[in-house]
Amino acid sequence: MHTSFSLLLILSFVVSLVALAAMVWAITRGHFFGGKKAALSIFEEGETDVLDDPASVYSTRTHQFDAVRAGIDKSGRSVVLVFLSVAMFFLLVGSLYGLLSSFKLHLPDWLSQYEFLTFGRARTVHLNLVNYGWLSVASLAVVLWVIPRVFRTPLRRPRMALWGGLIWTLGLIAGALAISLGWSDGVEWLEIPWQISVFLVVGVLFVAWPVIETATHREVEHVYVSAWYFLAALLWFPLLYFIAKIPGLHFGVEQATLNWWFAHNVLGLWVTPMGIATAYYLIPKIIGKPIFSYNLSVLGFWSLALFYSQVGIHHLVGGPIPTWLVTLSIVHSIMMFVPVIAVAINQHGLMLKNMWAFKQSYTLRFIWLGALMYTLSSFQGSLEALRSINTITHFTHFTVAHAHLGAYGFISLIMMGAFYYILPHLFGRAWPKPGLIKLHFWLVVVGITIYVVFLSVGGWLQGVELLNPATSFETITRNIKPYLEWRSLGGSLMTLGHFVFAYHFLIMLKQPKAHTRGGE
Amino acid sequence: MNRPVAILIGAALILAFATMALVVIPGFQVHNLETTGYLEDYTQQELRGRQVYINQGCIYCHSQQPRSFGQTPADMTKGWGRASTPADYVYDKPHLLGTMRTGPDLLNVGARLPSQAWHLTHLFQPRAIFEWSLMPAYPFLFELKQQPAADDLVVKLPSQFKPAGHQVVAKQSALDLVAYLQSLDRTYPVADKEHYLRDQGFDGQLETEQSQEVKNESGEG
Ligand code: HEM
Ligand code: HEM
């Protein structure tokens, strides 16, 4: 029995490698995927080689805010706006819950009389709101805005998408209330009771449908790489979530593998593709130059799909799970270097040749820093999956630091950048107070740096101590406390930054028409 | 190939492949495990207590999966127990393995800390027991009474934690939770074939033997 599972392990790996080789072969055969032409397909005449950032004083384009695309943007305008507002709301509430959980970890008697705010519930509401509320809804807004642009055709069925957003939002609010009141399915990342999860599945399908319909009406030959990721993610998430929430399917350790298959895929096949795709569209657009290598980006896409989908069990290293399965996920975690490097060469390659744009555009700073954190958090994640490192970092706050480097440093920063780019195009007017963008940027960058640095160091020490039979739990607990306090400081700065962001968003919405610059 | 639909099909196939590897095949491997014969199903009260554990979110700080001796002797010396195997979890619906150790592992807390009174005091105010503890207090699982009834369980507290003029009495949810905690005991010995179903990636030959010995010893205790 032992050997047959080892064979399976090898088989899975060989299949992935063969698929990868086939990809490389297909790409070298020439213009199979469109190459340079596809990379240029996101630009209109005269858009290359000029900075396009309405929030930047350096943006020299006498900005008509995309007159060419105005017709296309228009169909989805109100849907996108609603999604962005919902995402902003969840960002604020979600961060407040994060901050509350953080303080409670070092002040365990603070507000302890309120059952609905106990750490175990507040932390879970935090995770669900930032993941399913902020990251997911912001991503959907970007999808609804970018897809019609890359396919050069108006969004189909915008009302259906709006309904989808509504159903999703109400479902999530109901889910958060359920958790607060003590009704939870009890599985990490899947706490929302399945009776309520149905709403999330239906909601996302209501968004996916119009997107796919728009794609099938495309009026360009090429499918730009961002659309690859967006379309696949919109297929993956409903499937994953639906399967993972089927009640009574699994229990015991089988359920644990299902749990982490889902939980890593929700990162790897849902929010990560969303973040990468957003950067793939916005970095070249802002700089006005195509990505480094289009074919490489396609290789990156398929290798991400192959490898990321199999890494989930690295969350159970050293656990009551068959050895071959753990090893399988570790191997694929290391293979993740392939897609991560492909994306890095493409995005950073373009960026490094155009550092002038980084200096001139805060929007780009958000997005590129986010892309950089993708590379960093993924390299870190691959190493963290190795047995020698995981034995230290597993079960500790190091994991939480990594989680925020990824979910915050990478995806959240990119989404914030996307807000700064999209809104002026939606309204045909510039941001009222560019200074606030700067303030927002520095608050969150300093905040997340404190957060990640202190928790990584503290978590590492905690992990070393947990392995040492001579260290008492008292010592471990006393030693971790100051690092948790620093995290609260970092988190406070981040949350403050989000309020600056939200305030600016509000005055942008309320700005009287007379102030508009450029036309619709 | 340059078509949205082809992308979607390719994406779906890859996910199906990964699901086979990560969920379906392991599912067959550990499905229908016999229990070891030592482990008993939870009682109704323990199951209610398990729901309290779930809805208060204890899992976010406590794991329930001691590590093998080969990975570290620390879990054993702290009294957290031998490395667990899939058969230890056959009654766990949902599973509660956990991924954090902000607090200690709890898979064998019933063996390590069997006292009901200790747990009630600890849940009401962890700092009444360990001045350094960072665990939240759960006062809402208790009620304050001036005159406890005859069958009320009064929580023992050091004087500085006693509310003036009142006694602290455990609510049913606290009693259920403690019953669940007391039931957590997987100190019985395991056979090699069960051991093979867990991750042995940290166990060299030598360590396996050592841990086997320790396991057997703790199994007798
Ligand atoms: C190559 C890419 C990556 C690999 C191989 C990887 C690997 C890992 C590993 C080994 C853990 C720790 C599991 C444990 O010890 O409990 C982890 C946790 C985590 N990672 Fe990654 N990571 C990668 C990229 C990312 C990215 C890009 C994000 C964000 C979108 C992310 C978000 C998280 C989160 C949220 C957790 C914590 C999960 C939890 O415990 O709830 N990771 N990752
Ligand atoms: C808005 C962007 C944010 C995102 C996307 C995010 C994401 C996450 C994720 C994925 C986890 C689960 C980590 C794990 O299981 O290992 C988590 C936990 C947590 N986050 Fe955040 N977070 C954000 C902001 C914040 C802020 C501003 C704070 C404030 C300090 C914060 C504090 C926490 C705390 C305390 C936990 C629980 C850690 C534990 O269980 O020990 N987060 N967050």
C-alpha cells in the first residue's frame, strides 16, 4: 500500500511536469498565444509611451479620461461603482475587527464581557470580511471594469451582475452575524453556515455569467492575459466553494484535507489570480508600455493553475495526514517558483526599465509594491512549506505575518491602486486631494512593515521555543507579548490609512459636477 | 486555444486533477477507518460542549494534533501526548485540528487536566490560575448569583477575582464545554499500521523506535 501511494505521488508530479513541458513547446512554436500583438492589445492609438495616471501631476495626457472607451465603460459604470463602495465598506469594518482581535490578543480582559466580540469570533469575522468582503468584492469590481475593456465590448447584463453583488453582500453580512452570534460551521475559512453560503455561490455565479457572456462577444482577436486569470478564477471559486460547503461530505482527517485544499485554493486560485491579473493590466497601462513577454505570462498562468492547486496540504505538515500527501504539497509549493518567477520577470522587468513612472505616480506605487510583495510572499511561502522551516513556523504568528504579507501587501495594495486608477475614469474627473493619496500610501506602507517585521521575528522565536522541551509555555507566552503589541501599532496605522482612503473616496463621489476636469 | 471557453475548460480540468490528488484519493486511503477499540464516541453532552468550543472559536489558538517525537520531543515533555493518527479523529465532525498554538495543544487535555473545577475557574478567568495567561476570559458562560441553588456549581476563585456579594455559577454551556475538554484523551497506544497513515516525514528510523517506546509507556499510564 505504501509503495502504491508513492507511485501516485510521482505520477501527479510527472503529469504536472509533462503539462509544463507541453506548454513550453507550444509557446516556442511561435505565435500560438498571440505574443507581442496580444500584449499591445490593451492600448489604443497614442496611448503607448505616455504616463496614464489621472492622480499624478505628471500625467501629461490632456486627459479625456479615455474618450475611446467611454462607451464601453458606460455600460458597467454603476455596477462597478456599487462594487467598489461595498468593498470599501468591508475594508473599514474588516480592519476594525482585525484591530479589535489584535488588541484582544495582548489585552485578554478587554471587552471580554461581550460574547459576540470574543477573540474567536471577532477574528473569524475579520477574516471573512476582509477575504470575502474586501478582497473578493474589490476584485469583482475590477473584473467588471477591465473585462469589457480588454474585449472592447460593453458589459452584458449589468443588472444581473448588480443582483449578484447584492446577493453576495447580503449573504456575507448574514454570515458575519451568524458567526458573531455563535452559529458557525466550524471549519477554518469555511465558517459561514452552509445555509448562508448558498447565497455566496449564487451571487458569484450571477457575476460570472455576464462576464463570460461579455467575453464571448469579444471584438478583439486576442485574449489579453488578465482575462485568462479573471475568467479562470470566476470558474474556480464557485466550484471550490460549492464542493467545500456540501454538508456531511467528509469528517475527521479527510475533512482536514478538504479544508486546506479549499483554503489554499481560495488564495491561490481566487484572490491571487485576481491580484496578478489586475497588475498585468494596470502596470502596462499606466506606464504606457507592453509587458516584457506575453508568452511568458501564458506559461505563468498554466503553471500557476497546475502547481497552486496542489499545495494545500502544506498547512498540515507533521500532522495526522499520510506522508505522501504532505510531500506532494511540499513539492508543488517549491514548483510555485516557476509561475512566480514568470510573473516577476514580466512585471518587474517592465517596471525596472521605467522607474521614472514609479516616481511620478502613486497609483503605480501601490500596484507595483503590491506586485513586489507577491514575489516576496510567494518566495517566503515556498520556503515555509519546506519541512525544515515549517517545523519552526507552523503553529506560530510567523504564519500570520506571511498571511498579511500576501493578503495585504500583495492583493490589498494592488486593489487600492486599482481604486485610484478606475474612479477617475468612471467619473471623468481627477481625485480632489492628491495629498491624501500620499498620506494613505505612507500610513499603510509603514503600518504593514511594522506588522510583518515584528510578527515574523516574534513568530520565529516562538517557533524555536515551541520546539525546545526545556522552554515552558509561560516563557513562550511572555516572550511573544511585546510582538503582539507592535502588531497592534502597525495595524492601527493601516486602519487609519483605510479611513483616509475612504474619506477621499467619499469626497470624490460627492464632488459637484462643476469641478470635473475633462469630459465624459 | 485563444478562446475564453478553452481557457475555462483547461482550468476546470486542472482543478479536477488537483482535487483527485488532494481530496479524493486520500479520502479512499483513510476512509472507513476502524477505531482503535479504545476510542469512544462523544456523549450528547460532550457534543454540545464541542459546539461551544466551535462557536467560541477555541480552534484559532489551540491545535489538536501533537507532533511526533521525531519532529520534536517538546510536545511529549509538555504532556500534550503522542503523535496522533487519522483513527484518533473518526468521531470528529467537523474536524478541529487547528493551525495555531497561541495556546497549548488540547488533544489530550482531558488526561493532562482532568479536574472540572480547574477548568471552570480557568474559563471564568484564566489569570486566576496563570497570572501570565493571554487566553480570553469567558464570563458570559457563567452567571452571578447571590444565593446559588443546591444543584448549582459554584466556581472556586481567589479572593481578588470574586465579584463582591455574589457567587459565580457555571451555566450549562460551561459545564458542557468542560465535559468535552475532559473527554479529550487519546493516550491509548496505537498500532504501526495506524501510525503509517500519518505524516512520518520527520521520523528517521531511530526516532520512530524511540517514539514507539514512549508511546507504549504513555499508553499504559
Ligand atoms: C508560492 C506561493 C506560496 C506558498 C508556497 C505559500 C505557502 C504557505 C505556507 C507553507 C503556509 C503556512 C502553513 C502553516 O504552516 O500553517 C502559508 C500560509 C498562508 N499563506 Fe501562503 N504561500 C504562498 C503565497 C501566498 C500568497 C500569495 C498569499 C496571499 C494571497 C498567501 C496567503 C497565506 C495565508 C492567508 C496563510 C495562512 C492560512 C491560515 O493559516 O489560515 N500565501 N502559505
Ligand atoms: C484589510 C486587509 C487585511 C487582510 C486582507 C487581512 C487578512 C487576514 C488573514 C488572511 C488572516 C488569517 C491569518 C491566519 O489564519 O494565519 C488574518 C488574521 C488576523 N488579522 Fe488580518 N488582514 C487585514 C488587515 C488587518 C488589520 C488592519 C489588522 C489589525 C491589527 C489585522 C489583524 C489580524 C489579526 C489579529 C488576525 C488573527 C491572527 C491570529 O489568529 O492569531 N488584520 N487577517
